[in-house]
Amino acid sequence: MGGQSVIADLTGLEFQTLRGQSAFWRAVDILERFCAGALLLVLLPILSAVALLIVVLSKRSPLIAHPRVGQRGRAIWVLKFRTMWDRNAIKPPFTGFVEYVACDFNPPAQIKKRADPRVTSPFAALCRRYSIDELPQLWHVVRGEMALIGPRPLTAAELETHYSSAAGELLRMKPGLSGLWQINGRSRLTYRQRRRLDMFMVRKWSAQLYLHILLSTIPRVLTGENAW
């Protein structure tokens, strides 16, 4: 499904645009932060097991942090479980729980590869397919740096290359764990399709659209649909 057809379908639902930060959205923000904290506590045994297994398999720090551009252009270090490591490379010594990768990568290929050669472990591939690698980002929701629903946090290079003059409009919202393009094609979408869906979400933001994305995210994650 292309980005244009998705937008046409959603336009038929007549989402009402909400402007500004009302008391309702401030309450949603507080509820999101509470729910994210509760989820982290509930998932702590699973997160600990995942971290330990990554350390055993990679001999590296279980978490990596990449610089991303957050709301209003604020720089944030976004956490993920490590899913890429070279089996044959000389491994640096284990230096801590998080490895900060400071370089701002060039934007990847237009469409994500189904079989990324950098993912050398079946366990890492499983983490990516079912979004387990992104669970540490619940901590950013607790801190108020991210939301459950919003545009995915992007690098400065991605914003400049693929969003250009629309970047400022996109950055009015907090980046989110899930958004419109994540439930409408995800890894098989091009950057152009992602941009169209992101901008539709920002311009048509509403409680109805928020709930639509939130409730649609759950089955997408559980099935690993269009994720690699």
C-alpha cells in the first residue's frame, strides 16, 4: 500500500485537527509517562534477559544510543538494544551498559533491506522483527522526551534530505514510539511515503487519530508484520 492511497483512506475518516496543547493533551502526556513507567517495571525481567543475552552473544554493551532530533530541534540520545555486531571483528572491551554512537549517519537506502548483513544473530533479527529492540525507548517517554504516538525520531541528515522545509513543522510534535507509517507498511515504505504519512499525522492530529494509531500498533507489533 503506497503512502498516497493510505492518506486517501484516512481522509475518509474525517479526523478533526486539534491545534495547540490543550488540557486534554497535557493529561494524555501525563498518562503516557505513567503507563511507560509501569510497562518498564512489568517488562524488567524480560528486558534484563534480553540485555544479558546480547552481552553474551556480542561481547558488547547491550544498549546503544544514537543522536536524534527531538521536539523543537532538541537533541536526544535515543536508546535501542544492540542488534548489529560483526562476529569476526576485533571486539573492544566491555566499557559500560550503553555505547554512545556519536556520528550522524547518512540516510540509509530508500527501502530497508529485508536481510541486513549487519544483523548476524537470529536472536537480534527476532528482536528487530517484534520491536523488542525499541523497548528501551519507553524510558524516553517517562522522561518526557518522546511520546507513545508521534513521528519517529530522525537524524539531522534524514530531516535535511527527506523532510527539508517540512522539518520545522514535523518537530512541533514529540517523536513517538509508533506513528502512522509504522502501521501502514513500515519497513517496506520509501522515505517519500513515510514523509507523506508523517506530515498527514502532524497536520490532522486528533484524539481519534491518536487512538487509531495506538490500537493498530498492538497487532502490528505482535505479528511482526512488515518489520525487518
